[in-house]
Amino acid sequence: MRKAIFTSLLIPMLALAAEVGQGETLKQGLMYLGAGLAIGLAAFGAGIGMGHAIKGTQEGIARNPTAGGRLQTMMFIGLAFIETLALYALLVAIILLFVK
């Protein structure tokens, strides 16, 4: 785990250290890697968050069926916020790919 964290911190530093005209393909490759990591980790986190939200809602409905409507409403609002965070990561990935 520590190696993964160290590597994820080292790769952006390499992209910033690349000189103009030298290592341009390295810089572009690291931008693609950063964009892929951004959307991949965001999708992974959003999937786990949505799973926990749905699990909690289903457990709550199983314990108190009369509160099912309110719980589902709050779950859908929470899922919308989680999905918004994933879309922000997609926006960051697109910015990394197309802005020079």
C-alpha cells in the first residue's frame, strides 16, 4: 500500500519535472495515466459508496418498514451527490487530457 501511495505521488512530480521539448512523450503519457487514475479511482469510490448507501437503506427498511419512503428519498439524494463526485472526476480527467 505504501508503494502505491509513493508511486501515485511520484508520477505527477515527474510530469512537472519534464523540460520543454525533452520528454514530451513522457509528459503526455503521464497526463493519460493521471486521467485514467482520476476516473478509475473515482468510479471505484463511487461504486463502493453507492453500495454502502443502498445496503444501509435496505437494512433500515427491513427494521422499520413504515419509514421506507423517507429512507428511499434520502438514499436517492445521497446517490445523486455520490454520482456528482464521480462526474467531477470525469471532468478533471477530460481537463487533463485536452488542456495543454
